[in-house]
Amino acid sequence: MPEAFHNADDDKATKLYGLIGYPLTHSFSKKYFEEKFEREGLTNCRFENFAVKSIYELKDILQNYQAVLKGMAVTIPYKQLVLRHLNSFTQIPAEIRACNCIKIVDGKLIGFNTDWIGFEKSFLPLLSPHHKKALILGNGGAAIAVCFVLKKLGITYEIVSRRIHDGSTFTYTDLTENIIKEHAVIINTTPLGTFPDNVTFPPIPYEGITKEHYLFDLVYNPEKTLFLQKGEEQGATIKNGADMLAIQAEENWKIWNS
């Protein structure tokens, strides 16, 4: 547990918020909320990262900080595993079945998903009428939120994964230049390219990308991944995940304090 908060329960004026996941070496949330608290003069609010190697450690966090903990963000690999530990997740769309936001009320854990809201609000401004077919790279928890939004927007999509499974259509080796050309939206939901592994990127035939394409990368660090760089070199519209994360964080804040 973070040393600065060993006695946090003794300070009834403190409101503690946190993030659970593993690893959390380069977490967006802590820096974002600390800057928010300072900017808005919220001197009674704190944010801590809880890098837990097992979802079962959530119980210890709740017990140690029960008097002050008001809400938590959830990141990989626990967005789906955490569901069984919640008292309620009726606020999460049934198609998503992943939780990235927990509100704590009288010791009860209420689950929400704000990933899809963050993605939709970030994704829409650069969307054009010809963006009707999409490829989603990866099939983890983040991909579920992306699928939900694309379905909501009437955009057909195919999922690309390393191995074919019930939800995927292609493996990376199946992809051809023509398949890329047919799908004007390509969304990377994998961690490939994330700092410090900046040299990695999804293995797709980038020569099929044109100026009609829209590449969206959920990765935000670095600002421009190799996936986005390669798309930009082909003339594509590009966007990273920073905007999505900021929107999602603000949605979490509204839920925690509603």
C-alpha cells in the first residue's frame, strides 16, 4: 500500500480515489487527477495507484481505506475479472460486460463502463460519411467498448486477432492489401507501440492504407505510435487515445461525485 496513505482512514476530510491494474508504471490516471485536484483547488482529494498482482487484493484495499475511498478506476487486466467482486453492474451495457469505473457507496461497489463514452466522443469528430467499414486490431476488454460504439454508429466491423476465435474474423497473417483498402477505419486496441516498447506496431499491410483511411490508436504514450506514423505516411487521418482517456476520466469523476 502507498505509504503516504497508511493512515488515510484517520483523516475523515480526505476523499481518496484510485486505480487498480497491473502494471501501472506509466499510468495516465494518477497524473491526470493530481493535476485536476491542484487546478481546481481540491485540497481534500487524493489519488493513488494500486498495482495489484491479483484481483483478490481488491478486498485488502477496500478494508484498509474504507473510510475515505470513494471511487476507483479499473484497467488491464481486471476490467472483466472485477465484475464478480461488484455488488451491482446494472449500469454497464450488457454487450460490454467490462468495468472500468467503480463507485463506492456505503461499502457497496457499483460498476460502470465509461470507456465506450470516452471512445465515442473522441472518435466522432474525425469520422466521415465514407467510413462505413472498420477493422479492430485486438480482442481484449477495450475492444469490447469499441465494438459497442461502432455497432451503435452503424459501422460494420471485423476483429483481427493473433488466433481465430469465436469473435474474430481474421488473423494478422490473413490480412491483405485489399482487405485493408476495403476497411477505411482501423482501430488499434492492442498495447503494441506503448512506451517503452515504441518500436512495436500491429503487423498489417500498411501499403493498403490511403488518404481515405482513419486510423485510431487507443495508445496515448507516445503521442504518435509507429502504427499512426505509418498510417500518416500513407495520407491517413490519425488520432491517438489521449482525448479518449481524458473524456473517460471526467466521466468517472462525474459518477464518483454524483
